[in-house]
Amino acid sequence: MIQVIKEKEKKLIVDKYDNIDDVKIESGSWIHIDSPDASNLKKISELTSISISFLMCALDEEESARLDKDDGDSLIVLDTPILVDESKANYTTVPFIIAYNRSYYVTICQHQSPLIEELFKKVKKIEPHKHVRLTLNLIYRLAILFTTYLKKINAYTDMLETRLRTSVKNKEVLELMDKNKTLVYFSTALNADKVVLSKLLRSQTYKQFEDDIDLMEDVEVEMNQAIEMCSIYQNILSGMMDAFASIINNNVNSVMKTLSVVTIVIALPTLVASIYGMNFDNLPLEDNKYGFWIVLAICALFAIAGAIILFFIGSGRHNKKK
């Protein structure tokens, strides 16, 4: 999907194209491309005169957040969050490319990002020809998008915590590990984006207008808030994983303790029964018509006595710990 956004008579016009050959652009336009291929990027490079090497960065999923300039062309690479599985609150991060020159502004993402949609919904006035303000608005919405996803991850983590209180299985712990991995991605992406933002804030190009300076301050505050939220949630999640891993180990130990007690209690009457099951002459009570019942009673007494002894031993250790 290719979108061409332009302003005519103070009205924002969005043209959508499926075929790159149908694209028509004018000076001052903003071109956004989702899921591009090399041929699309070459065509856009020809139409806008923006360096093809800048645009091709969008095809590298490992591209790190950075700034670059070359002969009048500017490149800004940011990491943006992408939804993987909404039901499990799984997210990842991918590069979001911003490339522009004096006449054109191009944004590219390998996956369909909600960033552009959020920008259209929340920003009252979008001016495609004002590249600095548009860039700051995109970074601002990017920081808010991170914050929104972090809140969803935290809500899902709270649900997992409730389930873990009554669970002895590993499923919930594994899901917590997935959330922890997502937070690591977010933390890395946010810190990299913050470095890019800091470089932009030091640039004289971004300090020409008072409105842009005010927006820069808002962007910085929102980015710092997202980084702080991610750090807090990551620490909470790490502590929760350690705590519930200990709880599961304790539950397993309790089950094994119970099984050991049952095994010992059963072993005592089994010992008596084994002795009387041997093929020897002159076994006690072999001529007694109540011999079987007497032996059975002895087995029961051994089992009861063993259970009582183990109970008092366990109670004594518990009281000592208290």
C-alpha cells in the first residue's frame, strides 16, 4: 500500500495506490509505504530524488535507530512497536524509516504500522511540507504508541499473576518469559530512539520555530515516560518470575514430601506382609484360624503408627522453623 499525502487549499488529501506505476506526486508531498519491495523503493527514489541507499534501509529488519545525511537528503531510522498476537499481548519492534529532502518526505515500514493511523487520528493539523514538525509529531505518536502497548502488556501480566496463584504448571511462567522478552525489545528500541531524538534536539534545524521547540519538549517528556514505564514493568516482571518460580518449586517439594510420607506408610505393612508371604515352615500364627486377620491388624497398626510418628516429626520441624 502506497499513500501520497498532500495539502491543497489548506485541506489534507490522501491518495492510495496499490500499483507503484500509478503513483503521482507533487512537490511538498508525503509518501508512506507499507511492506515495500526493492522495485517500489527504486521507483520512489526516482520520483523524489532521495538516495536509494536511504530507502533500502527499510528492507533490513536489523537496521538500528540512527541519523544520516547525504547531499541534501536526510535519513532518520526509528524502532517502532508492532503487534504480533493481540490475544497474548505479544509485540516486537521493527525499523521505521523517515527520509526527506527539500521537496519530498518519505516514510517506510516493512510491516503495517499503526503509527500513521494514530497520527491522522490524534493530530489536528498535518502539514506534509513542514518536515521538522511532521517528524516530531511522528516521534511523539511513536512514544505514545510504546506507552499504550506497555499498559496492555502490564494488564496481561496482572492476569497471568492471578492465574499463577492457583497454577503449578509451566505455561504461565513461559508466557511471562515471552512478556519479558518483549520488554527487552521495547527497552532496547526506546533507548535507541531516545539517542536519535537527543541528536535531533541538538540540531539547529529543529530549533528554528517556537512551535517546534514546544513540541520538542513534549516529545522528550513522552519518550522519557515510556522509557521509565518500560524499566518499571521490566523490574516488576523479573521479580514476579523469580517469585513464582520459587512458588512452583515449593509446590513441587510439598507434593514430593506427601508422596514420600505415603510411600513410607505403605512400606511398613508391606514389610510385614512380605515376611508372611515367604515359604517357610513354622511361621507364627500359621495354624491359627484368625491368623490372616491378626496379621492384617498388625499391618494396619504399623501403618497407623508410622503415620503418627511422621506427623509429629513434621509438626516438630514446622514449630522449630516458627
